[in-house]
Amino acid sequence: MQIIIFFFLWDAIFITNKEVFGYDKIKIFTYAFVLIIVRAMVFSSRSVDVAGQIANGELTNLILKPINYFWYWITRDFSSKLLNIIFGVFETLILIAILKPNIYFPSNPVYILAFLLSLIIAMFIFFNLSMLTSFVPFWVPELSWGAQFLMIVVIVEFLSGASFPLDIFPNTIYQILRLTPFPYLVFIPIKIYLGNFSYAVVAQSLVIGLIWCVILWKIMNYVWKKGLKIYEGVGR
Amino acid sequence: MDRAIIVDHLIKNFEVTEKQPGITGAIKSLVSPKTKQVHALRGISFTIQPGELIGFIGPNGAGKTTTLKTLSGLLYPTSGFVEVLEYDPWERKNEFLKQISLVMGQKNQLWWDLPAVESFELNRAIYEIPTRVYEETLNELTTLLEVKKLVNTQVRKLSLGQRMRMELIAALIHKPKVLFLDEPTIGLDLIAQQKVRDFIYEYNKKYNATIILTSHNMDDLVDLARRVIVINEGKILFDGPFEDLTTKFAKEKIIKATLSKEYSIEDFEKIGRVKKLDFPEVIISVPRSTTAVAAAELLQNFPVEDLTIEEVPIEDVIRKVFKNF
């Protein structure tokens, strides 16, 4: 649905303009279609259940088993992503058949490789962010849903580039955003796919993304340990 | 290793937020949350040898479950020392988790929509049990608990008693050396209770497993536990052999006599405290030390047809223990 609105809106804009915010017609439509796939890969996850598990004490079962809790969720996320990619590909193919847009495919293997790498970074950043918001019920058991809503709808949808390309913001805001982890979820991978970045910027982006992976992983582990200390395993 | 479990001066406090009823209460607790310290465990100490089967007795909120959760590594102790199988439970090392199991009466780990055997299969993978060993254990457990025919039935279709037995199998498929059972017979009928009880006894014998069992059901403890720990308000009141509990806390014995002539209550009052007089039966409670004298007196002065001397029922002893403290 979103994609159709996106399509017709930009289609109308490009009737009078050749280029908007540095995007031509092909690039903006490619953005929209790659977005479907990237969204399916990055945002689909099962780990949203973690908050509920903490709030209702179901966590007890899992942490008493000799398994790594994070790996448990990474594998569940992975299977969820796989399923979503299948649907995402179908969706894309159908829309391409209906709308017949011109889509850009990168031919430079460096960009393709960097794109794949940036996707892995994106998934890992999202996993950490999603886990972190899921830990809120350790302290406020009633707040499980609110935190996730704030995180997923407001921050992720808006700041990740899932709604519009982030470089249509004024340059200062865009440069600040690039230092936060959010653009690395959607915007940066798509930009790398489009080949809009120079090699230097690609490298820089991957490095910043990786740094965020490490920082968020450390924070997530720290908060997890803190949370477990006050976990009471209620209701069971 | 001569100690399976060591607990020394274990303290656990919880922080609880209090909220007044209604919307004003909600706002008040948001602005200045009032927290209260709950002292779940106030410095308990005990040690348990490998292979012991211990009963944990205490009223609701006494700290039984808190103790079990701390021993299995779920709760972080506020202070004190805990060691299980020479591990610190809190670290939850895989080697430690593979050797323990915590079963709670109201908790389920089985997958609701799948047959129980699928959950067992998952545990087999998680605990890395060799297939041959797994088959043997499963066969043995299902035979002992008499649920062989039910393993392929969807869990949601099982009765509570059947499900509880499946839970036990899921918890024991990796043959834990230390087993924490929290109210394992809760909500079960008498026959199912007996089955679970027999099974726990067998398991303890066969694998020399260390078992801590909590229950409100005195039959569980009478049948199973050779040693009991009585806990109330986070403190240990008694720790020792089951029989000693009676002699220590029941200062009196019960004399039951069948009479051939009717008497009034006053006539028996000089012998002991009359608990019940319902001709032809009289029940008198007398101090333990003078039981023999009282019985002789009763036989001499009254036309007694039959006389028995009994210990105070265990339920009454426990009730008394909790009342005194």
C-alpha cells in the first residue's frame, strides 16, 4: 500500500521535475523497491516477544536451559527474516509487473558486496535496538508495549529512512543523523545499493555502522545483566 | 564432593512499588513512587549432602520459592553465599544448568500446541543428550509415570495430572543431579499425587539425585522427606529429621480412650486438656513427660475399654510451629 502511494506521489512530482533532491526518477523508484526488501530483512524479527517474556515471567524457562539466550533469538529472527524475504520478493515482483518502473541494478561488485555487508550490519543493529527496548519491562513491567511503539514506529520508521530518503533533510541535520545508528538500518544500505556514495563514503559508513554494532552490543549486554539482577521471575 | 548444596547467610530483598487505588493513586505513584523493601529471605543457612531428599515446609510467602529460584540461578542474592554442585548458580554456566532442573507446579515448559514428545525432543537437542541415552531415559520415565501412550497427544488435550507428569519428564530427560520441585502435586487428584510421589522416591533412589521439595501437602513430606526444613518469614525455624519435628514442637501427646460409662468433662480435666468428649470416646492431650502417668491414672479411675497413645498429627505440629513464631 505504502509503496503505491510512494510510487504515484513521486510519479506526479517527476512529471514537472527531472531531478529532486539529487534523485532522478529511476533512482527514487529503485529506492522504493529496494526498501521493500531491506525492510523485510531488517525489521522483521521475533525478538519483540522478549518484552512479554520478561513481563510475564516466561523468561524463566529459557534462562534455566543451557543455551545462549541471544543466539536463541538471533536464530529465531533469522528464520522470521527468511520468511519475510520470500514475501518481500513476491511483493516486489508483483509490483514491478503492475507498475513497470525502471529499476536500477548495480553492476559494480564492490557496491554489491558493500550492500550485503551493510545489510548484515543493519540487521545486527536492529537486533540490539529491539533487545534494548525489550528490556524495559525488567524495570517497568507494565510498559512493554509503549517502549516498543516509540522505538519501532517513531524512531525507526522516521529516522531510518524507511519513509523517505534522509538526504532530503537540510545538510546539517543529515550529517548529525549519520552519526546515529538509525540511518544504518535502511537508508545507508539503500544508498550503497544505488551507488550514490563514493568508495570513501561507503567505507566510512561501514566503519560507523560496525562501531555502532559494537557499542550497542556492549550496552545491550550490560543492560541485560543489570536487568537479570532484579528479575523476579514473577507469575510462575 | 561431599556437599551438593551450601547456603550461608543468604539474604534476598525485593523492592516493591506501592500504589494507592484509583487515578489519583496512579498519578501519586508516578510523581513520587513509594517503594517498600520486602525481606523474602533473612539470612538462611543450610547444607545438603548428595542424594538427600529434603522437604521444605512453610506457609505462603515464607520464602520457599525464593530459595529454590536462588539455588537454580534465577535470582541474584542480595547477600550471602550460595553454592550448588560447586558452582555459583548465578553464573548459570552451561555445565551447571545441565545438571539441575527446576519444576514448578504452575509453570509449563511444554509447547501447548504440540505433542509432549516434541518438547522432549527439543530438550534432547538443547541438553545434547545422545540419542540412545535419550530413548532409554524417555522409555524409563514414561513407564514409571505411566504415560507411554500419551506422548504423541497434543499437550492441550491432556488432563492436568497427565500434563504435570509430562512436565516432570521434560524436566528430567537430562537426568539432573539436583532437582528442585516446587509444589509438584498441586492441583492433582489423590491417585495422580501418589504416582508423582512414588516417582520422585524412585528417581531419588535410582540416580542418587539431590532433591529439594516444597509442598503444602503433608502427605508428600511424610512419604518422601527424611529431613525437613521449616521456613517462615524468611527464617529457618527447624532443620532436622522429620520425626524430631514432632518431638521438638509437639510438647504433648494424645490419649484416645473408649469408655463404657458416660462422664462429664470436669472429671477428665485433672488428667489433661480435654480436646473432645463424645461418648463413648474421649480425647485428652497430655504433656509428653507425663504421658505414662496420665494413661495409668485414666485406666485406674475410669472404665476404659480401649486406649491408644498417639503423636499429635503433623498438620497440627506445623500449625503450631508457625503460630509460635
